[in-house]
Amino acid sequence: MPASMPLTIQAALVLATRQLSDAGIAGASRDARILMAHVLDIDASRITMVAPEPIDQTAQTAFETCIARRAAREPVSHILGRRSFYGRDFSVTADVLDPRPETEILVEQSLLQPFSSVLDMGTGSGAILLTLLAEQPLAKGLGCDISPKALEVAQQNATQLGLTKQARWCPSDWFTDVSGTFDLIVSNPPYIALDEMQALSHELSHEPRLALTDEADGLTAYRIIADQALNFLSPRGRVLLEIGPTQGAAVADLMMAAGFKGVRVVADLDGRDRVVCAVAPRQ
């Protein structure tokens, strides 16, 4: 191709896909298209339509920067600054855990019964709490997190989704600074055991370690919640906890030992244990 001829969008995508593939990125072509759509500020579904067009130098430079970041294993969501969850976009940064599709199982199970108040422990981006409040418009919720930077992201998401009147935020180490009672308590706590951390994908190194592991056996948060949650639940209130795929029996045992009723483990779409549900006894 003569030097005077501009690079087309399709040619830029081919080069980017090769660069990502050489870096060991699974789904290299998909990621390249998503990042190109981001740079061009168009829907990814339109990439095929504009592929024959030349890419201007500004867009090309921005695209090359995005591809370099992805080749360094930075998550696509961090490059975009957002992640889709339960049909809504949430702002994400390196200060919060990316909301993942498996966590939608927790939301679906929570919505099976009505609630007027909900507490989200370790709220992070606020994706769980804000999704529940958006789906249950008359409910109010409190999201707590030990990280002030995470709460800033959650507040930003509440503003973007128009949920500031329904959601409150509290800096707290689990229940330490929480008060009141709730119909529903939800949490996706750090459940990866310390000895499992080295086997994780490189992308997870860009997410807050505090949200991934308890630096122990992965069950620390569940012990705290099982021990204290009844103090913050209405009679027959529910607790729903996301878990790692090998933790169903252990977390269920903790909840039953603490006096919870109706304890059950719900699998995700891949058949792996994903959520433990429990109900407070009648008082």
C-alpha cells in the first residue's frame, strides 16, 4: 500500500487482531471491534458497514493506544470505562470489581420475592444494589464498602441511572458502621482463597485485590455475614450471597449453623454453584 494511502478501518482491525492474538488475548477479533467502535463512537454492530472507510490519524492513534492497553491485559471494560450488567451500563475503574454475568444470578434470585429495603455488603461499583433498585422502584437501599474510592464509583453510577433518591452509601468494614434493618441483604464478597490467586488470569491484576481475596481461605466474609446478618434483618428477611463454585456446601453450612432457614444453593447457567440463599427465622 503506498504511503500516501490512508489505512482503512478494516486494515486497522486486521493489524490490531494480529497484535492481540500474538499477545495471547482470547477473542482478539471481538475485542478489536469493540475498541474500534469505542474510538469511532459508534455501535459495534456498525463496524462492518464502515470497515471500508479510511480511519483518520486521530482515531488511529487512539485505537492503537487502546490496543496496546489490551495487549498488556488491561480489561476491555477499564479501557471503555464501563461494563454492561443486567441490561444497564455501569462505570468501572481499577477501584472496583467488574460486574460479571454470573452475578446476574444473584440479582434474579433476589427479585423472586418483593422487598422494600436492601443492604449490599461490599457494594463496589454499586451494580448489584442499583440494579435491584432499578427493578424494584419503590425500594430503598444502602451500599457499604470499605473503599472510599469504590463508593465514589457507586455514587457516580447512581447519578447516571437516576437512582440517587433510592440509594444511600456508607463507608464500612462489613457491618461495623451499618445501622437499621433490611428485608434483603446481598453480597458478592472476596471469595478467592489466597492459594488460588496465582492461577487467575492476568486481567484480574487490574482489579482491586481487596475485592478478590480475603488473603486466607476465601470464607472470611461469609463467616462475618453468617454471624452478624440476623441483627440487621427483618423477620423472614433474606440473605443472598454470591460464592465461588466450590464453596456451596461450606457457606450453606455456615448459614444453617447461624440459625438461618430455607438455606439453598443455586447454580449458574454452567451448572456451577453460584449463590447461597437463606431466610431469617420468624421472631
